[in-house]
Amino acid sequence: FFELLSQNVDKITEANILLVLEALYDVYLPSDYLKVQEEALFGVFGFDLFRSLRWLTFDLIGKASDKEMLIRRLVANERHAYITADVIRKLMIQFGEEETREPRERQEKWLSEHAYREVKAAWVDLVICGAMEGWLLNSVLASHVFFALNRADRQKTRELMVQLLSGDKPVERFARLVGRSGSDSTNGPYVLIKRKYFEDLLDFDALVVAARRELEEGKELPNDLKAVYLSIISGEKHYLKDATKGEKI
């Protein structure tokens, strides 16, 4: 289906670009199918739904004559935040705020610089709101959005961390937001919390104390949370499926 869409991008009319993207996002982003894929073992040759959504999005934005209107509409919808994280990163590359190994990615700019600044700020505010309200924390793609947020506005990410860690269940909320670092073919999704990455965003020592307290209280914890708490304390890789330790990276 996605291959067919990709081969027929030029046949999608200007008036239907937004409708096509919104329909795909509304069907697939909240789907159990996407969740199962994201929690499966990493496979180089398997079909990747999220990657397919991302590249189709880029193709259709590239085709659109009014890119600013399209991007603003996509970014304004909280349900699309998981995929628009990649749109923001693409814009950051175009404007030289994100590294790339492909210099040609900087040859085209989808927006004026003024529009880019507005769009990025609007997306940052929407994501921060999502983290505080909780809808973002319930997604398997929450960490994907968090790392894009941190690249887009580190100062506002610091402010978010302060708010999250001063509320109810602070270490659990942190875990839900940042608890997925990647996936491999050994045991699937894993977490790797490096002090160096987070220590200027929050009081890392206090986070370690909170994580240790959660583990020592003796209550039943889901393996994904347990894995994050262990990684906070040890700085090592742990798998979300069973909280086992992975090989050093």
C-alpha cells in the first residue's frame, strides 16, 4: 500500500495532500499495528511503518505549492506530533541548526526563516503541553518526540523537566517521556540513560535517588519502568521487554 502511494505521489492533487496525510496519521499513528512494530525486534529488511509515513510526508510536502500552509496545519494538530517531530528536524537541517551527512538537504528550504521560527516555536509549545497534560507520555513514540524537542529548544526542555519532576510520580513521568533510546535485533527496544546527556537538563542526582527509591520499595513494577530506573542508576543499557542488561554501547 505504501509502495503504491509512493509511486503515485504525483497523482495526488494539491487539494488532497492534507487530506491524505491526515487520514494516514489518524489511522496508523494511534494503531496497535504501529505499537507492535515499535516494540518488535529491530530488523533491517522489514517493513517500517513509521519510516514509510515519514518519507511519504516529506514527498508530499515537497510536492505542495503552498508548503507553509500545509506545514502549519500539520504542526497545529497534537495527534500529528509524532510525525511532525521529523518535519521539524528536517526544517532544522534546512536552516543549518541540525547536522546532516547530506549537504543537498540544505539546498531546499520549505519555509521562509520567519515562518520556520514560528512553526518551530508552535511545535515546541504543543509538545510541552502534551507532556504536561499526559497524552504524549502514553505513546510508544514519546521518546522520539522528546529527543526532537531537546534539539529544537533545549532551554524549554529544561523548563519542562523542572515541571515534570516537581509534580506527581516524577520519575515515572520522566521514564514515560524518555525511556526508549533505540531498538536492536538482540532483544528489541532498550533504554540507555546517560548522565552526560541529562545533567544540564535536570538534577540528575535527585533523579537517581528517586529511581533507587522506586526499586527499593518492593512494589510490582512493569518491566519497561524497571528498565528505565535501572538505567538511570547504572548508566547502562537495559531492555524494556524484560529489564535485562544489554551489552555496552
